[in-house]
Amino acid sequence: MNENDFGSRDSSQRSRLHRNVDDKVQYLLRAEEQLLRSIFGRAPLPEVLNGICGAIDRQIGNVVSVISVAEDDAEEVAAMAMNADVFGLYNYCSKRILTEDGEPLGSLEVYCCFPRNPSPAQSQLIERGACLAAIAIENHRGTREESGRHIVGNRPVRGRLLDWPLSMN
């Protein structure tokens, strides 16, 4: 083996790493675009929220996430946390989902099989998921409250969402 073999191997590893990062970015862009289409295409709220959780779970790995809507029964939310404990899951992250005015819309809970904390990139991904959930819940509420009228959506939140960098896990 000569010195060029090591340089070639390092270059190959960097190339694979770069492709892996590009693949993750492309996945996130496609997933987020599909979720936004579902939200504004009036897909059922549980379907959209499950899609958000699925995207978070796949990107972070070895976690399970659940979004509860504020209208859910408080006992139901407490039972969910108790069930997570019974199955040996640890609370990885809890994120309140709020309107721009601070009104509670729900919560995003992420559980893990062992105690750990999210990295900054993972925290950013969870924040993005909470923002998408806020858009979905507000759009769903608006659809219920203004049946028959066109809902434009929450433009300030959508604009802020598009400015955030993507996760590079």
C-alpha cells in the first residue's frame, strides 16, 4: 500500500459522507414539502401529525414521537406518558406547540430507549416538527371554524420555517 491509497480512501470516505448528507437534506426537503401539501390540501389532522412524527423518528433514529393536541383529554396525555414509562422509554424531549401569540395548541413528546439528550441539530429538527404541527393544527382549526371559506394559512410561521437550516444528522 502506498501513500496514494490512503489519500484515495479518505477522498472516497469524504465523498460517501457528502452524498449521505445530501441524501438526508433531499429527504427532509421532500418530506417537508409533502407535509405542507398535506396540511394545505386539507388532509386529516391525525394523518399529518403522524407524518411529522414519522419524519422526526426517521431522522433522529431510535426514538418514537407523539403529538398531542390541546383538545385531547389531559388524562389521555398522562396515560401516554405512563405507558412510555411502563415500556422503559425515557423522555428524550418535550416541546410545547404554541401559536404565534403563545396560545397552547398541543405538545410534541419524543421518547427514547435509553437516557440521552438531543444534539443541537436534533433539537432544531424537533423545533421544525413543532412548527409544522402548529401550522397543521391552526389550519385544521381554521377549516373547522370557517367552513366553506378559503384558508390562507399562517404566513409568518411558514416564512420563518423556510428560513431555518436543515438537520444534518
